[in-house]
Amino acid sequence: MLDFVELEAGLNSEERLIRDTAREFVEKEVAPDIGDHFENGTFPTELIPEMGEMGFYAPNLEGYGSPNVSETAYGLLMQELEACDSGLRSMASVQGALVMYPIHAYGSEAQKEAWLPKLGAGEAVGCFGLTEPEHGSNPSGMETRAEKDADGYVLNGSKTWITNSPIADVAVVWAKDRSSDNTVRGFLVETDRDGVSTNKITEKLSLRASITGEIGLNDVRVPEENVLPGVEGMKGPLSCLTQARYGIAWGAVGAARDCFETARQYATDREQFGGPIGRFQLQQDKLAEMATQITLAQLLAHRLAELKERGDLRPQHVSMAKRNNVRMAREQSRVAREMLGGNGITTDYSPMRHLANMETVYTYEGTHDIHTLVLGHDLTGIPAYDQ
Ligand code: FAD
């Protein structure tokens, strides 16, 4: 596997073990059928508990059954999962960084005990409801609202593009608390509550091996103890997104690496004009550029892990890495697809699937444009979001 400047030579034994375990799991259990799942628009749900047993959901958290592995180990895990498919990494990212993380960081003791072990084991599935039909890049405009009464809260509103909502047991729903100056609060909403609907979105041409849906909230009653007590305002959802985007910055490298390895192999095997296409300078140029861009993205991901480990990671660092590494994967998956000729447009090979997936990854968790504005704000001190 491509590791041109030997970044993985410095991994400790736990990090190697996690990388190798994830790689083996993906190769044996998921890779053989992932093309079919992509074609059929399905996710291998039977693997959700197995992924839990293997420790794939938020192993970088401490306590409640999570082993508190290093940020490098967590990143390597995301890289290996996304080398198979962005849908697989999305499953682990949402469950770990967008559902377990907020409960771990902002939940009550009772919430942590009730949900973290079950989510970590894959015995329950969670989803994260922030995006709304009219509020995507600007989630602070959200219209979902919570009204307080004597028994707790009543939630109304709708969320869309929610990964795993149709199969989720619990949704972390972000809503404005009408009784408290419209402050954004996080609510743990069990999906079997009256008034909750979770329709599946079926028309996707990207991230097909992932279940995506809506969350409808129609007079949904939740008790006060379902509110995440430890956070108020947009810091709540945004801090979760920083965790998930960190995983994406690593994951995108995995997708690009898989495209590179597929193209490198194909260039050796495929013969035209009396020999392998890999002997042509044009094909070598493509491989050299892919390897270089992947290596640069790997360097950024490894640096992010160091900063996160020592507590110096800023959301803007993550914006730069998410923006760069996903763009890189989007561009390089197209080059790999091209190198495979006609075979490159089929599900028999991974590049076109990764290429299609990257359209989602480029869009969710802050679009490429929005991360550009985050960086522009950080570099100039002038926010350009509302102009
Ligand atoms: P819009 O915000 O309408 O943007 C449209 C275009 O305008 C984009 O190109 C954008 O970059 C551009 N734009 C917007 N504002 C500006 C500006 N100020 N300056 C310049 N350009 C701008 N959300 C969740 O809450 N939970 C999930 O689990 C989840 N999973 C998802 C899974 C999939 C498959 C997809 C596709 C999306 C998912 N999302 C999820 C939603 C995702 O985060 C949003 O799609 C994303 O934030 C963009 O919002 P939007 O689609 O409404 O696009």
C-alpha cells in the first residue's frame, strides 16, 4: 500500500494492529460485496454489530467501553474503512463522532450509561440531525424548535439528508429552544417516539452504499432528561462536526489510495500495443502525480493527529485538511477511473464508485466552498459567509 515517505514506519504496535485489523475486516467481509451494495443502494447492516465488536465506533473516546486509542490509530481506522467505501466510513463516523461524541462530551451520566456502551457495541444505531430542507450550509438558521412544558419538551420540524436515520434507534436532534431565547440545544430522540418519521431518500447517485433519510418531528414529546445538558448554542453541533471532519480528512486518503493501487495494478496488467499500458510515459505521469498528491494529503492527516493528540488542533486546521484531502480524492479518483478505460466505469473496479462517493464527501460536513470561507475568515479576520 502506498506509504511513499514511510509515515507508517513510526506507528506503534496498537496503531499497526488497528490498521491491519480494519484492513483485513474490509478485505474479507465488505469488499467482495460492496459493488453490489452500491448498485442496489443498500448498506451491509448485518455488519453493524460486528463493526462494534471490532471497536470501530469512537475507539478514541475514554470510558464506557471505549478503549481511548490514539488519534493516529483512529485516523488509520477511518482511512482503511474509506479505502473500501465512503459509506462504510460514514457509518463509523456518524455513530462515533456525531452521536457517541456529543453524548460523551455533553451528556448526563445517565445518558452516557444508557447509550454509549450500546452504540459502541453496534447494538443500537444513532444518527445526527442538523441539516434541514431550507438550511444546509447555514445550519444556524434552523427552524426545528423545542417548546418547554411541564412534562419536558415538544419538538417540531424536519431534518433531511440524515445518514442512517431510517435504521436509527436514536437521533441527536439539534433544535432551537423557544423557552430560552431560541438557544440551540441537543435532544436525544428515540425514533420510536410518537410523531417521529424517518423516510429513506432513494434517489442518490453517490454514497449509494449508505442509508440516508429524513427526520420528521411532529409534536414529539421528550422528557427533560433527554436534553444534552452540557452544551448550548452552535458550538454543540459544530464541535461534533470537527470530530467527524477529522475522520474524513483521513478517510479521503484511503479512498484515493485504493484508486491509486487499483490503477497501478491495472497499468501493469492491461496490455495495449504489445505490452502493459504502464510502460507509457503518459500513464506513469498519472501515477506519479497521484502518488505525490496522496502523499501530501497523508502528511497533513498525520500532522493533524499530532495536533489533536496534544490538544492544539483548531477547527480551521481540520477545515484545511477536509477541504484539501477530499478535493484530492475527488480529482485522483477521476484520474484512476480514466486509466482503467471502459472497465473504469463499472462496479467491478472501485475508482468510479469512489469518484461518485466523493461528490457527497465534498458536499457534506461543510461543503468545499464553506471550508474555503472558514479558511478565508481565519486568514484575514473577515467573515465572508453572509455577503
Ligand atoms: P446548500 O447549503 O444549499 O449549498 C448549495 C451550494 O451553495 C453549495 O455548492 C455551497 O457550497 C454553496 N454555498 C452555500 N452558501 C455559500 C456561501 N456563503 N458562499 C459560497 N457558496 C455557498 N446532514 C446532517 O445533519 N446529518 C447527516 O448525517 C448528513 N448526512 C448526509 C449524507 C449525504 C449523502 C448528503 C448528500 C448530505 C448529508 N448531510 C447531513 C447534509 C450535508 O451536510 C449538506 O448537504 C451540506 O451541508 C450542504 O447543504 P445543502 O445541501 O443544503 O447545500
